[in-house]
Amino acid sequence: MERKKTKARLFVAAHLAARETVALGKGKSHYLGNVMRIGVGDAIAVFNGRDGEWLARIDRLDKRGGVLFVERRTRRQESEPDLWLAFAPLKKTRTDFLVEKACELGAARILPVFTQRTAVKRLNVDRLRATATEAAEQCERLSVPDVAEPVALDRLLADWPAQRRLLAPVETGDGRPMIEALDETSVASGILIGPEGGFSKAELDVLDKLPFVDKVGLGPRILRSETAAVAALTCWQAHVGDWRKQITR
């Protein structure tokens, strides 16, 4: 399908179909009119994670909200990698960075997890969901990753699907090289990133006993948590994921 670059790209929750209208709230209207400086008659791209991407035109835009008129579909909904990322929260800007990059790198679910050495004890999940949505709009994904409520590590492991492999980068030197482990990894996978300072001995002992967990190494250097997350996601995508596809315009 012919696809042209539009002035803005927006995630909406509404059903999308030709000749339908979509109502916009004050926040999205403010973003389009005051941030992006576009107005009535301008074309934007919209997506909802279910119906693909559509070309829509702004029919109304004011302080009360707005209305879009949906014209035609420009991309069909495509399957995406079934990759989950669990991570120990960091300080605010570093967590925001991690969530943004996880979205750009194709994570389907993002799961904050509190470990024994996690310094951050509270998390604004609504802000992280907004960060994930903005990242999906920018990177031209057709979906927004689910950002889960934070849970303790023992709860995450107890609820983890037994058939879903979980790769846990560790600094202890006894993990297999990440690339080697990926040779045996299926499409349904997860990555667990520990806190600054690493997992505790007790947590490592628990991970050792779980058949679905693989401890892995990310090379000879100690990485900060957000760097480890980006490195692990990149390795997984290059080896298992959808990086053979190209952006279609």
C-alpha cells in the first residue's frame, strides 16, 4: 500500500475503519494543535494496536477536544515478536529511558520488578505507559507495549509461564554467552534485568533452580542496568526477532 509521511502519528483506543470518526480528548487535541502546530484539514497517521495504521484528517480541533475523519488504511496490522522485558526500576529519568528503548526495540510487555537490591520503591506506572505510547508513535510501531504494575521478584517468577524462556544477564561470570543461549531460544521469550549491584546471592540461588531460567553473560564489561537492557534486547532481536523486516513507506 502507498504510504506517505504525515505531520504527526497518534495512538488512539477507538476502532479504526474507513469513513469513521474518532473523538479526541483535550490532551491529544492540545498536542496536535499547540505542540505539532497542525490544524483542521491536515492529515495524520493513527493506529490502535489492532486495526493497522490509517490516514486520518483533522475535522475539528479546539480547546474542548477534536474529531478525526478516518480515510483509508495505509498499513495492515502485523505480528510482532513475543518478547517480554522484566527489569528492576531505576531512578526516574533512567527508567523512562529504559522503557522508551524497550518499546523501540520491540518488547511486547514491560514488567517492573522489585528485587532485594532495588533502590527505587515507588513507580509512576501511568507515566511509564505514556512514555511507551509516545515511543511507539515516534518509532512507527503498530502497537504499544503493555506496561504492567510492579511486582516482587518472587511473585514474577511464581507467575512466569513455564514454557516461556527467561534469560537473566548476571555479573557473576557463570552465565553462558548471550549469543550462545539465543541459539536455543524460541520466539516466546523474556529478559530479566537486575538492579544496580546485581541480584543477591539468595535470588541467584532461586534463579539457578528454575528450569525456565537461563543465566547469561553480556561480555567482559560491567554494564549499567539500562545499558544491559538495551544490549540484551538488541542481541535477541538480531538473533531471534524481526530485524529482517524493513520499514514500509
